[in-house]
Amino acid sequence: MALDSNAVIGVVGAGAMGAGIAQVAAQHGHRVVLADAFPEALSRARASHARAMSREVEKGRLDRGAADAVLERIGYVTGQTAVDLVALAACELVIEAVVERLDVKVNLFRTVESIVAPDSIIATNTSSLSVAAIGAACERAGRVIGIHFFNPAPVMPLVEIVPAITTRAITTESARALIDSWGKTTVVASDTPGFIVNRIARPFYGESLRMYEEGLADIATIDWAMRELGGFKMGPFELMDFIGNDVNYAVTSSVFEAMFYDPRYRPALTQRRMVEAGLLGRKSKRGYYDYRDGATAPEPMKDSVLGQQIVDRVQAMLINEAVDAVYLRVASPADIDLAMTKGVNYPKGLLALGDEIGPSEVLDRIVALQTEYGEDRYRPSVLLRRAVKQKRSLLA
Ligand SMILES: NC(=O)c1ccc[n+]([C@@H]2O[C@H](COP(=O)([O-])OP(=O)(O)OC[C@H]3O[C@@H](n4cnc5c(N)ncnc54)[C@H](O)[C@@H]3O)[C@@H](O)[C@H]2O)c1
């Protein structure tokens, strides 16, 4: 079923993500029903929409009339029962963005399915739960899909479209076409832990934490190396402080568990201790760095030999992870490279970077780590070995 701008869009959960998604849909001409169990969440969402539209007017991107029209297209609904949410009956697509708990999402999907038309699509914005498990709550699981936006949804261009094994092809096509029409860059990911971005990005944090834990370098030096020599916008420790160490630890732990405790995804004890100590990052004014007034930032060592060693190691682990995601058909090579540049602003797609460095050099680095440490964490992807043997591009 093709969805056009006449389709009414439902969004359930008006927190950071839901409010942003509702705004994007309304800015693209849709009438939107935004629902939340709590009236305070809706008041905050309404205020954030008003602020966002005023900013658009100030920046000259919209005139006042058009900005008001966007705001008028959003209806705010409080409640969580089928009676409260009856306004969703008009929606051809409902996107769920409530708390990250399977029991809550399953209950909500049952309720939403009892309200909407039989051919409406019901999507989840989950970051870490299985779309199949959520879809199983519905009688028509074929219309359930993951539509994974990044935070903040109005700004971040990437959206991962995640069909479950039970999702019908027409649901995937319609969802992707609609989100493309909102000016987003869509990639299709398989329903596997972390989808594309949250899976492949793990070594950016994990390998940096490992080097810090073994005393190879301090956090300021690792961040400096990844920024200045690696070309990343932020170093791993500054980025973890920005995301929140609690959030980052939760994502890592959930991917680790969902991957049946594969050591490649094991969280670091350092992360856990940071969370236990309440050193959550910018939001608690202390994390790997001190953000309190008057605090001074630690100086990096700026040793280019050490810096390059750090960058080489993290890059090799990231490329190996990206190649393994191709091998396990998490997504196409092109979508994997697109996802890492558009979802987490990497300076270059990891497969393209691997080709540039040379697959055999990447393999040598991983094998050297595996030999030195003797850990399964450093096992090279079979596809990397094959690419080297067959002298093939990693993007092929
Ligand atoms: N924050 C991120 O960076 C991010 C990025 C991508 C995806 N996600 C995913 O998006 C979802 C929402 O995340 P968030 O950061 O916006 O959370 P949030 O805590 O800011 O918002 C969740 C909202 O859901 C509401 N809610 C809870 N239970 C409800 C129910 N039964 N019915 C209706 N409303 C209910 C809460 O009142 C709250 O307003 C989660 O699945 C999360 O994993 C988050």
C-alpha cells in the first residue's frame, strides 16, 4: 500500500524520539496524532514543536503561516487504552516510540492493532529489541516493521528500515518509500542486534576502552588520536560522555547479551564502574572528563607514533566488524557504508576505508592482535580472509 502525504501518521510515545518523529511527519505535510500515556510528556512535546517552528521562521526557512500550519497538523492525545487512543483509527502508519521495554511495547502493539485498519502499518523505533518479538504480539505480523530514527530525529538524516522475518515485502517497500519522501536517507537492515549502526560502531568505544584499560594511552590521547589522525568528529570518550555512559553501557550490554555473549561485543568494566559511580558524562557534569565550572581538560600526549597505533587498531576492528556484517547479511555493503557516514558521521564508509588501507593490511592488523592477545575478540571475519585471498574489494 503506497503511503502519500495524505496519510495520517500516528506516533505513540512523545519523548525525545516520538516528539521529533511527529515533527518530521508534520513538516512533510502529514496530519499527525501524537499520543503519550502522560500529559506532561505531551506538554513538553508541544512546547518543543512550537520552539522548533519559531526557529524555522527566524532562520527564514518557513514563513509564519507555514510554521503555524505544521503545528496545526499535530493533534496531541493522552492515554494508553484503546478508548483513549481511538484517534489512531485514522492512521495508515503508527510509529511506536515508548520506553525500551518489550512488555510495554507488546501491550501497546496489541492495543494499536485493535484500533487501526487491517492494512495499516505498525512500526517500532526500538534500538535494541527484536522486531520479530514485537511483531509476534500482532495477529497480522506482516505489517509490523522497525523504523529506526536517530536522535534528534528532525536533524539526523539516517533511518534504518528493519523488516522482521515475519514482515511482508510490501510493508518494507511502503515504509521505505514514505521515509525517503521525508528527505531521509534510508538503509535496510536485518532484524539483528544493534541493526547496522549500533552493531558496527561497538569497537569504536570497546577497543578504545580496552587500550585505556591496558594502559596503552590515556583518554585525552586516545580522543586526540581518533580526532586528529583518524578524522572522526569526536573522540570515543568525549562521544561516550555526550551520549551518556549509562545509555552507551546499556546499548553495549544489550548487544552483547543478544549476540549470545560473543566476546567481540563484551562491555568494559570501566564503563560499568563509571555508571555505578554516577559519572554519566555531560548530563551529570562528570564522566571521562570533568564538565564542572573551572575544571581544566587533561592534555593529550600528541605522540604521533602512539596516535597512529591507536587509530590503526580501532580502524581495523571497525572495518572487520563492517565486513562481518556484510558476511552475515545484516545489510548490503553500500547501505553499511552509507549508514556509518550518515548515522554516526564517520569521515568515510568503513568498507571504503578498508579498501583504501588494503584488505590484506587490515587482515594483518587483526591477525597480529589475535596472535598477541590470543582472544576470540580479535578473530578476523571469514569474508575479510576471502577478500584478501581473492583480491576483491570489500565493497563488492
Ligand atoms: N534516545 C535515543 O537516542 C534513541 C534513538 C533511537 C531510538 N530510540 C528508541 O526510541 C524509543 C523511545 O526513546 P526515547 O529516548 O524517546 O524515550 P523517552 O523516555 O524520552 O520517551 C518515551 C515516552 O514514552 C512514553 N510512554 C511510556 N510508556 C507508554 C505507553 N504505554 N503508552 C504511551 N506512552 C508511553 C513516556 O511517557 C515517554 O514520554 C525507545 O524504544 C528507544 O530505544 C531512542
